[in-house]
Amino acid sequence: MLLAIDCGNTNTVFAIYSDGTQVGSWRVATNAHRTADEYAVWLTQLMALKGVHTDQVTGAVIASVVPDAKFPLRSLVRAYFGTEPLVIGEPGVELGIQILIDRPEQAGADRLMNAVAVHARHSGATIVVDFGTATNFDIIDGDGNFFGGVFAPGVNLSVEALFMASAQLPRVELKRPERVIGKSTVPAIQSGIFWGYVSMIEGLIARIKDDFGAPMQVIATGGLAPLFAAEVPAIDAVDPDLTMRGLVEVYRRNTRP
């Protein structure tokens, strides 16, 4: 079995795969100061609920956009699973794609995993809209290479920033409001956040396609993808496990005979 770990700025996802099929997936808030032992207490109990034990794991792969979290995650794999993890971005780890940007070393591991997974499953040039701490628009060309992208503040980040910076505006639940025009403060905020992001997504997808100059499909991923995809016809499909499947594919490419 394979342990795949995706450490993002907000959450860290752990998943177990057997022959490419996900057996279980668990999420914890990212904390760069969490120790390997703390991870192990939490993770091994959840694995046991799925009938998976540490000695069944024979390989591991890690992608992290939080540099300080790599050491405890690597220590977790070594100490409790008895294997050396493959870490995305380290020398010798082959992705099987080219990174066609000015500073390839600055490309986030999660964005590269999206590119790998998209090309393995969806043919043709693609825009991946990844709803995370930031809302990323990752561009993958027809050959599967990472072509570039666009960053925007994440939806939840914008909600929190509005609350923190405004004395009289409350923190609101992120949801689709019944009407665009709000008749009170909460619906007005919800409308601005939700429909504002819908408009941004639609506008950026159109501009990216125009700039790229060729037909492109659009795949959404991340926790909020289903909420927004329902209102954005330009999004062709939702693929919630895109980043994790990219990790599995890179591990396969680096360990196959």
C-alpha cells in the first residue's frame, strides 16, 4: 500500500492507496510545529478504523508547500512506516512533465501534481481551477506540461479578511444566496462573496482561453469546487482528488521497473 501526503497551507491530507485505489483519506489542519509522534497518534488510529496497519504500507510520497512541515512528515514515514518517502521537488524525483515558467523552482508541488494528474486522465490543454487557501488557475498545455497560471485570494480567506478589517460586518457562512441583491447585511455579504467569485472565475477562464489561443477544457478541484462549479457553465468537470492522484502517478513513474 502507498501513503500519499499533500501538505497545503490550510490542511494536510493523508490517503492510503492499494493498487491505485483509495482505501481511506483523512484531513488535519496544517501545523508546521506538529511532531511526527503527534501525526502518528492521530493517523494510525484512523487507519486502523479502515483495517489498515502501518506494516502494510510499503511506500510513501509527500508534496508540501509548507517547507517547515517536510521534516516532521518525513520523520513520520521513516519512524512509523519503515520506508523512505519520495518528496516532490527533491533532486532525482521525475515528474514526467516540463515546467514551462520563468522560475520552475517556484512552482508549488500541489500545482505540479494537478498537472500530472490532469494529463494522465484528461487529454488536451486544460485549466485547473483549484479552490484552496488561494484560488489557483493552473494552465496545462496539450502535452501535459505546466504552462503557467493565475493566483487569486481564496474564498474563505476573503471572507475572513472582510470580517477582520470591518468593525460592523459579521463573519458569514459561505453559501449561495437566494438573490443577488441583498436586503440585509448578511445576504449582501454572501452575495458579494459568492457571485463575486463566480464572476471572477468566469472572467478569468475567458481571458486565459483568449491568451492561450487554443481550445481548453476546465477542471475544478478543491473542497469548494462543487459549490462554484454548479454556477459556472465554463467548468467542464469536478475532480476532487486531482492532487492526490497526481502524487500516486508520480510515485508510480519513479518506482516502476
